[in-house]
Amino acid sequence: MLSIEEALDHIARHARPLDSVQAPIGEALGRVLAEEIASDVDSPPHDKSIVDGYAIRAADVAASGTRLKVVEEVVAGDVPRQAVEAGGATRIMTGAPLPDGADAVVMVEQTEHVAVEGAPLGHVVIQSERVIVGQNIMRQASSMRRGETVLQVGHLLRPAEIGLLAEVGRTVACVVRQPKVAVLSTGNELVPPDQTPVAGQIRNSNGAMLLACAQRAGAQTTDLGIGRDDHESLGGLIGKGLQSDVLLISGGVSAGVLDLVPSVLGKLGVRQVFHKVAVKPGKPLWFGVLESNSSTKLVFGLPGNPVSSLVCFELFVRPALAALSGESFEPRQTVAASLAGGFDQRGERVTYYPAQLNEHVDGRVVAPLSWKGSGDLRTLAAANALICFPAGTRRFEAGETVQVM
């Protein structure tokens, strides 16, 4: 039985970025770039004002109260038509190009406009004692220059990067494609969520939950429905699932007489990498690969109980999907928190225990919930965190520091 770290290491060796596709920037949020992006423009394209105010010559202001004649008004989207000469000023709006001759902008709050007969735009009184050359000006190409690389291969596209792509004229970008994930739930006891179970049956909650997990992780998903505990049913559905980049199979990987998934996978050419991990819940986790010259398919056999499935997804599947998407293979991070109450940990496996994590002025506090076991989905839905209790038997007292995912 592998440790969590050993299992992650095995998965990381097989989770490599997928091929790239061309995506409109409106569909590229959260994707990873597969090409360098260069600017086709200077930004800003001209020296511009970063405030509403007056463009002047700094040398004209010797003291507070300096009066200058306003010769022109320039708004964003317009261009200056007159140069600023000695004793003159141009009223200018944020983002507008700086007129020739001007070397500073005084914000409107530091000025007073004065109407003057014979001067259509009046005069402006500068109320600052000193004006510095370059004040309130953003110089041409100070953000980026034409031809400069502005985004590198491997960059994650957040909203800011989408805006930057638009600024440099890129409406389509080459990105690592989204992983395709197929989800199959197995078990003779399962019925679809829209059916009322009879004696011996339960609804298929794992399928819906794992599809949601994969979608939240940025994958495209296919629901394979329910596979019955026989080789023919499982073989057909698993064969369809192997057309995706990742196949998630819920149930059928323990040691029962109807746990047929590993043998069916083997017959379809899937090579087992490991089976069983020292984690609670989630010990029966199975991982294998279907390798060909053109691709490697990842197969996760997840335990049938819902809490076990979710823990295994977060610990092992999510990092793999990130790596396939072009991001780094990063195990889920934990944060330190103070236990709200005492807890008795028992067992030789690391335990991920449903809990409520709250932020307080003096730090994080986490409270274990009244969890009934790996089939208790209701308590899991009430949790916003999982406490990571190390293997071993010991009493954790209130106030002790624990790690929380």
C-alpha cells in the first residue's frame, strides 16, 4: 500500500500537458497558453495624461497662483491641434494625448478656472507651488512596445490576461486544450437520481458529484451512466470511457466478489500503476494508464462511497487534471488552523475528516463535524474543509494546530 506522496509521484509521471487548440479569447479563460504573445502596438500609443487637468510647461510655474491662458481642450479619443507655448495651457482629460510643448499635467483639483473676456476658454490658475516635469504623464510604450513578448508559453489566462490579449489585437489564442473526462458509476445497487430506490437500491450520487468535480476543475465531461457488475456491461462502458483523456470509475475496485473493474481494465489494455493508498477514506484507490504512440489515457478507480470518492478526487485527480491542462502538478495545499474541540484520531492511515473552517481576528479555527463515515454525504455537504489528521492513535486537544485542506 502506497503513501499519499508515493501515489502522487506515480500519477505525476503520467500526467503531461495535452495538445493545443485555437480558442477565441471569450472561451480561453482559465486555459494555459501554448504560444508566445507579442504586442502589435505601443502601449500607450502616445504620451498621455493620467488625470483630468491641464497640460502645461513645468517651467511656467514658479509659485502658487500662476495664471495661464487655456488654448485648447482635448478629450480622450481626440488629438491636440495646438502646441502648448510659454504662458499657455491645454485642458486635458484622462487618457488624452499630451500636446506638443507640454511636459506636465496638473490635476484639475489643484487648479481654478477663471472666465476672461476675449479668451474663449478662459484662464487657469495653478494652485500648486511647484510642478515637476513628467508629472501625471504616462509615456508612450512605457507599458509595452510593439514586437515585445507580453505573455509566455505556460501562462494561465485570468481576466487580466484576456484583456491584455484584446489590447494586442489577439482575438484567438493557442492554448492547451481542456481535458476530456468520462465518469462511470458501477454497482447493481445503483439507480439514476430520478428513480425511487426500492429495497437494496440507492441513487447514483457519485456520478453527479464527480461530474461536478471535474467541471469545476476545468474539464469537459461525459456521463457514462451506470455500469452493472458484469464483464459485458463494464467492458462496453469502460471502452467508451477510454476515448476520453481521463476515465473516472466509481466503485468496483475493492476486494468483493463483484469488484470486477481492475480485471476488465486489464483486458482492455489498461496497465495498473498502483492499487491502494494509505489514506482514510479512500484506501481502495486504483490508478492505471492506457498507453499508445499518440497518447496516454489516465484511469482512476475511485471507491464507491461518496466521501471516499471526493477525497480521492481532490487529492489525486485534481492535480492530474491541472497538469493535463498545462499547469504544474501541485498537490492540494493545506493551511494551519486551531482545533475548536478535542478529537480522538485512530488508525494507521492519514485521515481527511469533514469539518467547518472559520476565519477569526486571531486566526483560523476548525471544528470537526459529526461525520458518520465514508457514506455520509450529508455531513460532507455541510463541510467547507477537511482536517488532515496524521496516521496513528492519539488525542488532539482543543487549541492544537492541525493542517486543513
